[in-house]
Amino acid sequence: MFVQSNGTSHSKHVDGICLTQRRAGRDTLVQWSNGDRRWEPTSDLEGNIILMGNGDQEEEEYNG
């Protein structure tokens, strides 16, 4: 459920939760454990990407 980013050098961007995606799944909005919320390239994320949404959407799984 948690993802890590291979594309960031910020040591506090660990254990992220994926909220939603844009640009046909190429960008993913990630809420990091330190409170930062950033759009990350989906290809840079490591782990099982499960979109948690904002409560209005059903969970979706991305297998890329």
C-alpha cells in the first residue's frame, strides 16, 4: 500500500500513499509520511500503487 519514490533525493519522502492520478496515469498525487503532498511521475514510484482517492472514488489499482 505504501510507495517509495526512486526519482527524489528528499530523504523524508518515504511511505507515501497514492491519492489520485492525472495525465492518463503518468502522474500520481502522493501524500508522504512527512505531510508533503506532491505530484510524482508514476514511473518513478516503487511499490503497489493503490489509489485511495478522496472518499468519493472506489479504490483503483495500477499495475504498471
